[in-house]
Amino acid sequence: MNYISPKEEVLKVKRWPKDTIAAGRGHTVALKSDGTVVAVGRNKEGECNVSSWCDIEAVAAGNVHMVTNTGNAHTIALKSNNTVEAVGWNKHGQCDVNDWHNIVAVAAGWRRTIGLKLDGTVMAVGRNKEGECNVSSWRNIVATVAGDWHTVGLKVGGTVMGVGNNRYGQCDVSSWRDIVAVAAGYLHTVGLKVDGTVIAVGNDKHNQCDVSGWRGIVAIATG
């Protein structure tokens, strides 16, 4: 039986449930009850080539920035032995996860992959032009999410960290408290508070951050 330190046990209790379905811009991925994976949609870069996967516990699909010269995506899976599988577009090394171990959660953003380790630290590979992979100093993380150009981490005490593109203030989350879940969208970040209210920062061009009046919320998601 593998030893789990008291710190890791606390992190485990606080950690989110694993994602069993994921969607990129052009493809959809789902985890089956037997640990295999199915995928449909755009497969130009092999992002749907998951039929050989087994013993999978969670899946993630890389999102795609809305620019005419993009459209390629990748797919990530967390295995039951805490290693990671990846298929699809790998121009920036976002699928170079074969040497990852002790991973308990994964997230996929635009051109990058994020892995949360058992000890609450975080790994990242892929595009890092704007610092979106600068997570090596993070500690006591219980959840990570990936927006287009920014990465967000939820800490065990309910505070939040953000790195990457901050043009619209989407990484201005250091003052957040009592957060139990986070979501990262195209250029905005959303947090669910313990009292069921919601907070958001970032681009509000389409009123995507107008959540201050929400009450009784139990889950959040972003596009």
C-alpha cells in the first residue's frame, strides 16, 4: 500500500472530482465506465485517436483560439496509475507528457497541458509565450484550469493563483477568498464561493462576468 503523507491526504480531500467528458472547439471526448475513451469530431491532428486507451480516469480537450491560422487541438487523459496519455497537435510540445508521474488531475488549454501532482505542485508543457506555463513554484494546489492564454490554480485554503496573459485582468485573482471551484475561459476567470455566490474577472465584452447577482450556485463552467 502506497504511503500518503498527511499533507497529501488533506489535498486529496479538497481535490475536485475528475472530468469524464471534455470538448474542444471541434471535437468531443468521453470516458466510458470501463476506463476506455471515445471521441468524435475534427481529427486533423489525430486528436480523436483514443481507441487504444485503457485504464483512464479523466479526460481533457485542448481548446482552440479563434484565429484563422489555428484550429488544431490535442486530447489528454489521466490514467489510473497517475500517468498521462496525449494525442493530437504537438507543435509546442503540449503532448510531451510521457514522463509525468504522480498526476491526479489534468487540464488542457490552447497549445498547452497542465498536470496537478499528488503533492499539490503543478506541471506544464507547451506554449509559454505569455507565462501561462510558469507554475513550477505553485504549492498546495487542489485544482487547475486552463484558459486560452492563462492558467489558474485553486489552493487548499480557498485562495487562487493565476499566470499568463492578463490583458483584461483575468489573472487578478490574488484577493479572492473562500473559493471552492474555478473556471477559466477565453479571456476571463470565474470563481465559485463557499456560500454559493460567484465572482469573475476579465473581459466582459459580452457580459460574461456579470455574475455578481447569482445565488445558490453549485458548479461553474466557462467558454
